Amino acid sequence: MERMSACESGVAQPDDVRIIRALQIAPRASFASIATALGLTEGSVQRRYRRMCADGLIRVAGMVNPGALGQSRWLVRLRCRPGSVSAIADALAERDDVNWVALGAAGCEITFATQSRTREQRENLLGRRLPRTAAVLDISAFAMLRQFMGGRGHYWAALRGALSAEQEAMLGSEGPPFTEAPVVARDPVELTAEDERILDSLAADGRASLVDLAAAADSTPGRVSRRLHALLERRVVHIDVEIAAVALGYHARANLWLRVHPSAVKSVGRMLAQEPEIAFAAAVSGPYNVHAVAHCRDLDELFEFTTDRIGSLADLQSMEVSPVLQHVKQAGTLLSGDRLVGPRRTRA
């Protein structure tokens, strides 16, 4: 019998990793197309994909980019009273205007990212709700100024080599899908009610068929195909493949806060984007002008990476390494332990 992806150790098998890589390159490709590129049977690809989803190893979902709608994005650090962190983190994770939530600093700090659709929604959270929360001792908010890595995932260098160049070409790869761009679009997109319904369906299942999307949007497959192409083209949404990093052997995660010489922010951000350990990198406002998220196999690898490769940067002035104790939400997906459990959102 074929060995399935969710083994007792919870680590993805080689064919699972190849399927994950294929999905990152072409997240809406048919199982038949993926099977042809990988030399597997369509049934095998389908079974492995469904098992990985059921076991919380991966999730494919449409992620809305608020910058395309004219809204800025913020990273926030909360210092909280001991014993209150979990309740606050869970409440933040339930909100659809909060993209990811992580606990650090011995359980007294929460780091999260906003993805508010409107200024009012963001100001309500950062300017009114959190400051009135008695358990919150301190709030630091940083505007994202330029994103060097993020969005759709096959840029993550950790998965390079899982497929050959020929296999990636068969899936339609044209190089890394993320390109550096302003965080907030100067010509924001105005969403229609039909667009919103399409986006809601993609948030639940990024591989939803055109027929299913059309039914949800009360439209036709042809029209939905055109709208989806336009939304992807203008970066309103990207189809993300979320991965439980532990399943790939990455057990140590950390938020990196770097202070570099202002003239080196771009070069440092672009360098970080090429590192296999880095899953996100951006220039931000505040005392630290570069923020990154690192995934390493263990704390020793995190130490070697931050001291030898980042610590040796000529323009680095200081750095804070904040290990993540628990990921509560990542890219819109809630986690239970080290497994993805899907969205459970409220428009509070």
C-alpha cells in the first residue's frame, strides 16, 4: 500500500514535498497536470493532497492584499501582563483584519500583522480597542514600507531543488512570483460585490473550481475566470500555499528586528529574500528598519544563521532575535500546536 504523507513523526515524505513545491509554483493546477510533471498518478497526487490538508500539513487559500485596496499594513508588538497573553492572542487571531499572530518573549509578548480593508477598521483596533485593554502594558506599531519577500510562496528558497527545472517549467514556472513593489498601490482597486464573493470563496479554498466560484458569485465560469485573472494581475489576491513548517523539519522560528544604515535597507532586504531560512522580509518604520521571519531546523541553526550570515553584514548596526514560542495564526490560517486548522474569522 502507498505510504501516505502523514506518518507517525508528522514529517512530510519526499513525494509530499514535491507536491507542495508543485502547488507553490502552480497552486490552481489540476491534479492531472501535477501528476504528469511529477511522474506520479493523478490518484496518488489527489490522495496525498487531501491527506496533507486533513492532517493540517498544508492549506491552499486566497489571501487578499490590503495594499492593492489602498490600505497600509502594520506590524505590532504588544507587551502584556503575565497570564493574559493567550486570551489576547486568541482574540486577535479570530479577527479577519489580523493576518498572523505569534507569541514570544517568554510568553509576555505578542507580535501580529494587520491586513485591514479600511482605515476605520485599522484605527478601531490599534487606536481604540487595544489601548483600552487593561492587560496590554505597551503597544509598538510599525508601518510596512517596502516588502522584499512575501505573498505567494515558491520564492521560499528552502524548497528549491525539490523539483527539477524541467518539472517546474512543465507547471508553468516563470521564475519567482513575488516582485518587490510599493506596499500601498497608488491606484487602488475598487472591489465589486461579485469580487468580494469570489475572494470569500478563495479564502476558504484557493483551489475552488471556476464552476464553484461562479456559483458562489452568482455569475458564470467565463466571467469569474476573467475577474480572477484581473484580481491576480493587480495583486489584489494571491493563492498561497500555507505549510506547517514543522512537517518540513523546521522547528525553530524567530522574528528578526534589524537596524541597518538607512542607505543599506534595500540591499539588506533583497539579500534576506535570497536566504533559504527567510520566509518574510520587509522594511518598516520605527527604531528597527528591517523586519524578517526566519525558519530554522533548530535553535543551533538559528544561532549560526543569525551570527555568521546576518551578523556579518557590514551595514548591520544592531539586531534583536525574538524566538517564536507559539504560532497562533499564519497567513490567515489558525494553528493548533504545529498543525494548520483553517480559518475561523470574524469581522469584529
